[in-house]
Amino acid sequence: MSEITINVELKTTPNQDGLRLVQIRITQNKKHKREPVKTDTNQFMRVATNQWSGEYGSWVKKNHPNYKSYNELIGFDLTKYGKASKKLTEENLIVSKSDVHEAVNTIILKQDFIAYLDKKMAGMKSFNNKKIYVTTKNKIIDCFGDAPFDFSDMTPAWLEKFDEYLREKNNLVSLSIYMKKIKRLWNMAMSKKEQVVNKELYPFGKVEDGKYQIPSTKKLKKQLERLTETEIKSLFKCQYNNSDVYDTVDLKFYAQKAFLLSFLCAGIRIEDLLCLKWSNEKQDEFVYIMSKGVAKGKEKKFGINPQLKQILDDLRPENYKKDDFILTRASGTLLYLIFCAIK
């Protein structure tokens, strides 16, 4: 790895006033990256050629009215870039001259994993995608604590320890999802666009190469718990006191009706179920639009048989409006469905 040098220079060409830009030059393999020095008023620093000596500590001559403050600011920038270069070199994270530049000028912490994860989550638009990253972050904190740590700390051994922790409370599918999210963050951090971390530190790969390998879930058979015919019939027979649909506090009533409504509509997705309105009820059929999956946007129709009519009538409040939701206590219904609270 070639040495990186940091110097200060004047831009070759002057502006229309004859002043030349003062800039920091970061050099590696005879290639340069430059960053303008700014004054204390956040303006680009410019001086005339006859006001520049280029000597260390006295770059700007005394014939410039602000030579003292200018030299202090130049020295501050040189120190800033020098410290960044030294820190990255000591930690063996130098990839190119751009690393030193980005270590000073990017808003994210150069190596802090959680800070990087938070920055990426802030830009996510999909709630479901962000939710998985939030859970992954919480799992990491539960396992290792909330102290900051670098990408370089996430070695194969670190991932193995996290793997063992996840196996205690999660199935293999969930474990695989969390690990893939961490891997995704590494891939983004190593990209040419970001270059947050050195590719040589990448901890994922094959076990025989000394890396951490995410367990495969392809051979796992999806185990589904199915209700028996007797259990389904018993759900239809359950009776809950519900004198007023809007006022009832017995959420088991909604859980039962929501399950049966979904059952009679061929297993409608929970998010579609909770969004159903009375306007979905037509004269002799029940209609809704699928919100996701291969049939996204497709209209689904079901004839209103006596069983479906009874459930809708049980859920129907007095003086309802077509734009009202059928499941008026949707949040409670969802919780009861998830935790199988129908008894």
C-alpha cells in the first residue's frame, strides 16, 4: 500500500480577481484529491500569488491583512486530515486517498456500525423493511450491549457469537434474515460509492475460508399448524356478548369474527382484512382488491352465503357509513389474531 501525503497548495489558475484558491492536497500513487480551505466566515480561502510563501506555518505572507487567521485555519485543516490518515492507517483501513477525505467530510462515523445502520434506516421508505433493520439492531444491542463498535469488530468470531445468541430465541429462518441484513449493510459500506470500510475486513463467506457462512434455509420444510374441521366448527359456535359493536371491550368477539371472515374469504391477508370497509359489501357479493403478492391489484369476489351474511350482520353497527371499517377495533383484533387468543 503506497504512502499517502497531505500538503497545502494554491490552485494553478486564478479567478477573475486574480486570486487563487487555497486547498488541501491528498496524494497517493501520484494521484491527487483536493479540498478547498474555508475561512472563518465559511467562504473559500483565496490569496494573491505575491501573498503566498508556501512555507510550513507561514503559508500566507504578512502582506495579507488576515495572514494570522488564515495560517491558523490552514494548519487546523492539515492537522485534521493528518489525524484521519493516521487513525485509518493504524487500523489498517486505508483503501485510497478518498478514505482520508471522506473520514473528515462525511457525516457518518467512518467505522461505527450502529451509526451507519441508523443513517441507512433514516433513508428507508418501506416500513416493513425498516422494521426488520430495527429488530436486527435491537438483537445486536441485546447480545453485545449498546456501546459503539466498529465494522472492524464484526469478525467471523463476532458473527458466530451472535449466531449462537440468536439460536437460543429464534428459529433458523429468522436468524438467516437478521444475518442477511447485516451482510447487506456491509455490502453497501464497501461499495465504490461509499467506501466506508475496507473489503479485506469482510467477514462473510465460506467456513473453509475462515469466514462466517449464513446458514441455508432451503432444505427447511415450512411447518404449518392447521386447524382441524372440529376446531373450525367450534369457532363458528362460539358466542360472545356484544350488545353494541362500537362499545364492546371484548376483543375476542372481533378476533373470532375476523378469523371467520378471513376463512370464508379464502384466507384474505391480514392487512387487507383490517382495511375492509362496508363499501366492500355489495348486494349479493363481497368484493376487495388484493394489496400485495403476485395478484396485487386483482379484484377478488365472494358470494354472500348465509354464514358470511351472519358474520357481517354481527359486525354491523347501527347507523354505520359505507366508508367505516368493518373491524372497528382493528388494532385489538390484530393482536388477538397474532397471539391466537381465541378461546
